[in-house]
Amino acid sequence: RVEVYARTGKLPIAYAESTTLHMLGLLHVKFAPVWPAAVRVIVALSHAQEGPVWPCIEVALTKSMQRPLHNIATPKDSTGIIDISSKKAAENTIIYDHHVRCFSWEASRGKNHVIFTSSDKERNGQVSRHVEADDLTRFESVWSIMENAPHLTSTKSKVVVPMFFNFMLSQYYIFHSDDPDSRELNLVEILGEFRCEEWPREELGRKALQKKLEIFLKTFAAVKGPQQLFKHRTLLQMFVSFLSNPDSKLANLALSCVLRYKLPYLTPYAEHVQPMLQKEGLREALTKFDLSEESELVDISHRLDLIPIVTRILFGRFLSRGNGAKSSKDPPAARRAAILSFFSGLGERNGEINYFIYMMVRAFIPLEMNMVIHGPTMPREHLEKMIESSGCISSNALLKVPIKRQEGFLNLLYDVIVQIGYGMKHFVPNIMNLLLALCEQTEDAFIVNKNQSVENKDLDGDESTA
């Protein structure tokens, strides 16, 4: 009934605001059946009375982006902050202990509800009314409003888009600090003074970040005509970068966002590109989508812009793991062989395979090189410069590249040489320099470990003699 009234647009402004705030409050209640209904009411109000409703939603979105409160201080005595769960607090009188709990609840504005601890335990499947939904669940509920109200994302993009950029800069790329995509984007300069405080890495988790990114991508995928969004070109560049994510769910959402732009060099081939992200349809999709120079399936004017997008998708599929089942129809080895066979058919004369080589070596591009690109594609001259610079990395700089990335590159290089063969001859000098740097770094690490083991033995011998 509330949703029906909300659709009329005839609610007084005070009623519209109070209804929105009440529905936003219900998203904190740990009772999942009520969340979709509350979201529907807010969406209905946003369609009919966007003016009074949006400020309430904006506040909720802003709070969802903030770090959760931890270790809220309680009243101090001569020894410092009182820990009500410690043994010392347990020795206090019942009255004083209750006073501390009340003060904590009031100072935290209801966040610290230790005073209700005795009634917080689940009883017969019932949850205490003092227990609230966790931070990630509230984040998902609040942002589902934007997913279901894409008109708000469009009209308020100067608020929503910077929130997304701040999430990427202060959370996602803090946890994934070795992600080369972060060097291709210039988010620090874009955000400027609107940049948020970075989260400590220990407060971040891989699954939570993946979930938040998924929620953001769903929000933008719901927008028709993303060219109207604030910084839409940077958004497109970010969506294209997510195409190489090993998580097929995120890659699919990123492709949905990219397709919303109706790019002239991608839209005609969408029916060929989308099956590449299906778990068991990749090899068939590669067979049907012939990108060889002899094929007339792709317009010549579209090839240089289309191939980087296809390369991103296939590179992500190359890195993704299987589902672990022996009976899987998409084993990693067969999938990787099919992808490399596809790349071996690309033309060498126009540098069409260069983007794949760039994706292979970009983790080794020296930090002093500016990797920032503008737009979803990269000029050929800049691409060749980046590939060449990867062979100039020093053994000391390699220490900053995670060992897993180095091992992954060597495994990939072996497969590439086997499958592509002479198609790699143009890049042999650069790859040899990179391999020499890897060997030098490995030798240095071996010598250091050997010296340390000798020193440890000498110390053990001195102690036994003493």
C-alpha cells in the first residue's frame, strides 16, 4: 500500500522524506524479507518525487562508502580506556558496569549495543531487534536502489561516479596494489580534492571487494545511454579494463556496461563476443568468430579497435581457473590452447597481436614509465613503447613484482612459444632482456638465502660451543 501511495507523487514533502528515511532505516534491520519491499518504495518515490527524496538517498550512499566504526572509546579512568569485556571490567560493580555500557551506547549513537548483549542471542530462530544487518549487506541494499532507479544514476552522476572512483582508488586498488590496471587510469588527478581517505589493507577482504564491484557494475549496466554520465570516457576505459578479470561474472557485467555505449566497432559483433564469456561456450565461439586476415567477418576499419577488447576478454579467460570438476567441459588446458590458437591467426603486419603481448608483459613495465591511457584503446606507437620498456626493467625493480606474477608470465610464455611460434619473432629481443632480468633476480635471491643460511649455521655453532 505504501508503494502505491508513493507512485502517485501526491505525498506532502514531509511525508515523502519521512517515508524514505523510514525505508532506509528498514535496510538496517536484520530481516531479509523486508529489504526488497523497502527498496521498491524508495524507487517509486524517486520516480514521483525525486526532489525531496534524493538528499536522503545521497546521505545513505555516502554512509555506505565510509569505513565501519571500530573500537569506540568508552569513559576513561586513571588506567585509560575501559574494556568492558576484560577481567578488570568484570570486577567492577554492577552499577558502574551498567553505566559504562549505557555511556558506550549513547556515545556511539546506537552502534555499540553491548548493553543489550543478554538479549542479542538468537532464540528459537528469532533475532533480537537490537541486531542490525552487516555492513556489506547494507551496502548491497542501499546501492540496489540505484540499480533499480537508473534515472538517478543518470541525473546525479556527478555524485555517483566519484563515489565509484573513490571505491576503486581507496579500497579496490589498495587491496589489489599490484593490479596493472591502476597504472592505466589517472584516478588521483580526476578526483583531486574529492579523493577519500584510503582504507587500511587489513580491513579489506577479497570477497567483499568483489561483491562491491559487482554491485557498482550492476548499477552502471542498468543505465541506458551512459554517454550522459559524468566522466563517461573514464568509465568506459574502466569497464574495458574489467573485461580481463578472471571472474567471469564481473567480466560479463563489464561487457554489459561496455555494450551500453553502442560502440560502432563492437556492437555489430556482440553476438560473437558475448559467448566468449560463457563457461562452456568459449571454444565454439572462437571457432565461429574468425579474425584471421583472410576472413571477411570483421570490417577492416573495425579490426584495430575491436581486437583490444577481444584480447582483454580472452586474456581474462586464459587466467581464470576451472571449476575443479574432472568432468568439466571447460578444462583450463583445453581452454588456453584454444585461446592461443585464436591469437595465432591474427595478422602480424598491422601489429594486431601487440595488444596480447602488452597484456603479457605490462606487469614488468618500470614504475617510472607513464602507463596512463585515454580511452578504451591505445595508439600503436604508445603500445610498442610500453612493450619495449618491459625489457628494460632491472632486477631490483623486479623485487616489487609478486612472485606469482613472475611464475605466471613464465608459464604463459612457454605456452605462447609452443602455440604461436614464429609469430613472436618480433618480440624476441625484448623478451630475452626480460628473461635475463628474471634470471639475475633469481640468482641474487639465491645468493642472499645461501649467505643467510651460512650465517645461521655459524650462530648455531657459536651457541653450542659456548
